[in-house]
Amino acid sequence: METSVVDKEGVHGRLLTEARPTAATGQITIAVGERRITLPAAALRRRRWRGGYYVPVRFRDLDTAPEGVTIPVMEEQLRVEKHPRDERVRVKKQVTSRDEWVEVPTIDEEVKIERVAVNREVDTPPEAHYENGTFVIPLIEEVVVTRKRLVLREELRITKRRVEKRRREKVTLHREDVTVNKDRA
């Protein structure tokens, strides 16, 4: 396999030296067409992206130069910089649901209706009223006697009381999960 060598003007040659060129190998030989050019191995620079080597002089200048050719040796230096960049973040929210059974305290009102016979004469109809937390509704009746009079026939007594019971109910609970993806601008 031939190794390519490119000069300052982009003219291609091929490396003829068998050993891999390094500063320790001394001289290298490059074939450019029919010509042979000998250079110090230190003059070669590796071409990282395209492969092969680069020489920082023109091959044609080396043909006419006297025996002691001076080849500039280059040094690369690295400069690191930081630049702010925009970074987009994509957030995807997903809601999941699950059902759970829970004990829920509830308060129900129970109504107890009790009929109490009174059978007492009254002069005027009594009003509905509360008696010790019980709502009393008087029921009157006209009775034919030699005279007409009001008789309290019975009372309807309605008592409310609160009763706390426990029963199972199904409750749906929701949970949000988030997925974050970074998009580079």
C-alpha cells in the first residue's frame, strides 16, 4: 500500500521509504512523477482527516535548491475556548391512573318516626315545635259531641340522629411522570 505525501501547493507524491517516517529514521524519499526527492523525516506532518502526509514546502522548489535545503518545521498549538450554546429540552408529561380502595367515613342521617297517642282536648290548635331535639307535629281532629271541641288525637314525633358508618369506595388516583430529552440547537 502506497502512502501519499502532499506538498504546499497540493501536488501529490508517494512515500518510498520502507520504514514509517519519524524524526528518528533520518531521511525519507518521496517519488513525484519520475523525480525522487530526499527530505529529513522531521519535515513530514501527518494528515489526520485524509490520511497520508503533508510537506510544508513546494516539491518544485526542492528540485532547484542547493544541497542544503532548509525546510521549516512547524508546531501546532492548541487553544481551548468555551462558547455558550442554546440547548433545548423537551419535556413530555404522561399521566397514569390507578384505582385503590379506601375506607371513607360517611355521616348518614337516620330519621325515626314515632306516633304517640295523646287524646286530649285543646282550645286552639298547637303549633309544630321542637322538644329535646325532636320535631313534634300535632295532628288534630274535630270530634262531634254536643258541642264541637278540639281533641289532640296524636303527635307525630320525628327525631334525627347522625350515624357514622364506614364503607369501601373505589378512588382513582393520578400520577404524572416526566421524560426529559435534550435537543441541541
